[in-house]
Amino acid sequence: MQHEEDKIQMMLVAWFRLQYPKILMTISPGGLITNAKSGNKANKMGYSKGTPDLLILQPSGKYHGLLIELKSSKGKASPEQIVWLGKLLEKGYYAHICIGFEEAKSVIDGYLQ
């Protein structure tokens, strides 16, 4: 399942960079943490479990930025991810769980246009 989400994210990032080259976007390192040692280091460096996968740092309308948690059709958000998304919404960010490439693309286009 994680491998499928990785593929979706790579496709989405490639599309985003072509479609919106001037807009700041980065990712959360969560999907790159592969063992306890790297996880411990990431935590000490400020990573928080549940941080959304994609961070689009562009204000739009009433929102400060767009943060997306990507899932495959079989994926499910963790409790930490749900908490993060709720807190982001409270702080004035648009935070959304997207199932698959097409939904994420649609959410990004809608937010930025």
C-alpha cells in the first residue's frame, strides 16, 4: 500500500512542477523514514508524526496554504493525520485527504485557480 502511495505522490509532484513551476511546494519526510534510527533523528530535527504529505505554500482566498494527505484507494488516515488536518484547518490552512492522483490534482487546481 505504501508503495502505491509513493507512486501517486511522485506522479503528483511531477505534474505539479510542470503545471505550477512558480509556486512553492515541498513534502513531509514522513514517507522517507524507514527505520527507528532515522525516525528518532527526524523527531529530534522537528518532524511530527501525522504531518501531511504535500505542503503547497501559496495563500488562496481565506487560506494560508494547502496541505494534502495522499492515500491510495486502500489507504486510511491515521489518528495522528486526522488530528493534524483538524489543527491546520483551525489555523487557516486548507487541509485535505485525497484518494489518488485525480482527486489530489482536482483539489490543487481548485485551490490555486
